[in-house]
Amino acid sequence: MSKDKKMPSIFTMAKNFAKDLSTYIKEGAPNVSNKIYMERLEACNKCPNLNKKHMRCTLCGCLIEHKAKWKTTTCPDKPSRWAPVYKDLKTPKSERSRRAKQANKILKDAANKGVWDPQNPETVNPLLKKMGYKSEVKFSDCDDCGEKGNKKEKDKGKDKV
Ligand code: SF4
């Protein structure tokens, strides 16, 4: 049933992804633990708002593999189907502002040059590296459950900055 759920427009998906990405960068690209990641993926897998064919949330259009991994993201459903962890972050305002300026400049330059494609999350990796972050956005090899990709994440261990 969820396979037929309609996705938001490309514009809305790109806008939501850019917003999530900007917040993620401002906070220093923090990821949740593997335990929370698996809990989030499990909640998404059971959720009627998931488009299983594309593994995207139909409320925001984000790829859940990335959305679930980033500490700064939240489930857009009301009520939320994930326990929020974003409120625990305590990056000073001045540092958030510095990172926001840096991220906005780099993302704007990259978008103008066609280096960053908001529809292809992996294209953000060279930009994160340029900003000094160790975290990487990766696609899963299994578009049904993300199992192989998740195993890779487990094997790799924590990749928090
Ligand atoms: S992010 Fe929330 S609403 Fe979207 S698929 Fe996952 S659990 Fe469902």
C-alpha cells in the first residue's frame, strides 16, 4: 500500500533536503548511534508514509537512509514516530553561525557550478570533506531494507565528527 504513496514535488524534496543538510552542517555533521539508527529505520519501515520503492518519506521526500542517520533530523509526522535527539545538541550560537555561513557559501558555489545535486545526496561528500567533516553520505546497496548499507555502517563503527 505504501508503495503507491505520492511523493512531494522535486522542488519540495530538494528544498527539504537542503534545509536538513544545512542544519546537519551547522551542528557539525553529527550522526545518531547505530542503535538509534536501526530503531528509526524500523519505525520508517512500518510507517504508512514510507514509499518503499524509493525508500523515501512521502511527507518530506527525504531518503530515509540519510534522514534516519543524521542526529539533527526529525520525523515530520504528527506525532513524530521517532524520539527526537536534536534538542540534546549544544553547539554555541557563534559556531553555528560560522558554520552556516561557510556551508551556505560552499553549497551555493557548488550548486552554481553544478557540483552539488540536491537530488543525489552522495554529491555532498566532497563538500563535507572540504569543510573538514569526516561524516559521509552513502547510498545503501539494498533498496528494500538498507540491510547491506547498515551492516557497512556497523562495521565502520562511529563516524561522528
Ligand atoms: S520519517 Fe517519519 S513519517 Fe517519514 S517514513 Fe519515517 S517514520 Fe514515516
